[in-house]
Amino acid sequence: MTAQDLIGRRIEVLDKGFVELVDLMPHPAMGVSGDLAIVNAARVSFLGESKGGEADKKLLFYLLRHEHTSPFEMVEFKFRLRCPLVTYWQLVRHRTANLNLQSGRYTPFEENDFYVPSVWRKQSKSNKQASEGELDPAESDELTRKLVAHYEQSYTLYEEALEKGVSKEMARLFLPGFSVYYTGVWKIDAHNLMRFLRLRMAQEAQYEIRAFANAIHEFFREALPWTAEAFDLYVLKTR
Ligand SMILES: Cc1cc2nc3c(=O)[nH]c(=O)nc-3n(C[C@H](O)[C@H](O)[C@H](O)COP(=O)(O)OP(=O)(O)OC[C@H]3O[C@@H](n4cnc5c(N)ncnc54)[C@H](O)[C@@H]3O)c2cc1C
């Protein structure tokens, strides 16, 4: 797949979410790959230019190995994300990214805008903020039925409030906050994206954000193959 094909590509995540690559800098139409843009930025340090394939790749690996990270900030990814709020809650902690979200004050929520998990994970015994194992299928089905009924009831109350003339910004108080799906545009440079991926693809991260991080990693790997290789070698392996 070429970098040009990546723009506009969408990967479905969870039950109703997705990650779509909206834009990339450098844009593929410029004819300079992201990996080369990183190398070119690094060579500015000594006013040099690309020395061709192998030497360029070697330099890129050297940069990441020695944490000379600012050249990686010269590449930027812009994604359109549709995630449940529980995922945005974690995404916004990555302060070096830029985010613009749909407005619940402006756009009414649709009935199917809630996350329904496929399994119910149990509380981990060893880690207070993690999960491990799953409920058995019968218990799981019962809980899912209750969750969907809860969503339906909440949404009915939301609609009732709107019908009474309540503003959208207040009517949404009836909606189950953590589960509601939001669409947003999220922009991040390759250096900070690697920080994000290292933290959010890790086993300790919540399953839902891991699912989004894994999809984002697919775009990263396709757009920056050398950087992704160096990331596996120097960032993930030393975690
Ligand atoms: C498993 C896990 C559990 C977590 N639990 C919690 C939790 O319970 N509560 C909670 O609030 N967060 C929690 N977080 C979020 C975590 O504390 C970080 O905020 C988040 O991972 C973003 O990392 P970051 O600061 O490196 O990224 P970014 O915000 O993108 O920042 C990148 C780097 O830029 C620099 N930087 C950015 N902003 C500043 C600043 N204002 N001042 C100085 N340097 C800055 C730092 O060097 C930082 O490492 C958790 C994260 C993980 C992975």
C-alpha cells in the first residue's frame, strides 16, 4: 500500500468506532516519504542532504537509538476518530496532540451512539486499575441486556428533555457519559505518537484504548516503515 492510499483509509474499531487517516505531513503528493523527511530534518543539523537508501535508514535508526527525537516531530498524522468517551478520557491526557471534538451542544446524539462491549472483563486481583479474565457467557449476556436497556432508558429521557425544549447542552446529562461515542479530529507528530503507542499498546493500558492504539499503529507502520522498525527495536523492546 502506498502512503497516498493510506489517506482516507478507515479501520473499524470496537462495535461502532473507527480510526481514519485524514492527512499526513509530508503529504504523499510532495514525493518525499515521512522517513526521508525525518532524515532530511536531521541532516539540517550539519547542512547535509540525503545520502541515499541504506545511509539514510542507518541515520534514522541512529537518531531513535540516541533519542535525538526532534526530527521525528517533522512528520504529522491527522486522524478522524470515533471512540467512546471512556477512550477520549485517556486520549486527552496526551497533551502534545491537538484535538477537536464534535459538539454535544450542537449535534444531537443518536440512539445507537453507545458502546456495547463484546465481553465483560473481571477486575484484576493484582492491579487495582486493570482487568483480567472474563465473566462466563450467561452472566455476560445478562449484563449486556441490562446495559442496552439502560442505554434505551437514558436515551428516552434525553429525547423527552429535548421535546420539552431543554437545550442539547443540558439534555445530555441524561446520557451514560463514559459510553457515548464521539467523533473527533486528532493530530500528533511522530515523536509524540511513538510515546502514545508505547504507553497505550501496552498490556497495562485499558483494552478499549489499546484497540484504538493498535489501529493507529497500523497507519504508523504503513506510513513510516523505517521509523516503525526502529520503534520496535529501540522503544518497544526497552519498555
Ligand atoms: C496505564 C496508565 C495509567 C494512567 N493512569 C492515569 C490516572 O490515573 N490519572 C491520570 O490523570 N492520568 C493517568 N495516565 C496518564 C499519564 O499520567 C499521562 O498523562 C499520559 O500517559 C500522557 O503521557 P505523556 O505526559 O508522556 O504525554 P504528553 O502529554 O503527550 O506529553 C509528552 C511529554 O511532553 C512533556 N510535557 C507535556 N506536557 C507537559 C507539561 N505540562 N509540563 C511539563 N512537561 C510536559 C513531558 O515530557 C511528557 O512526557 C495513565 C497512563 C497510563 C498509560
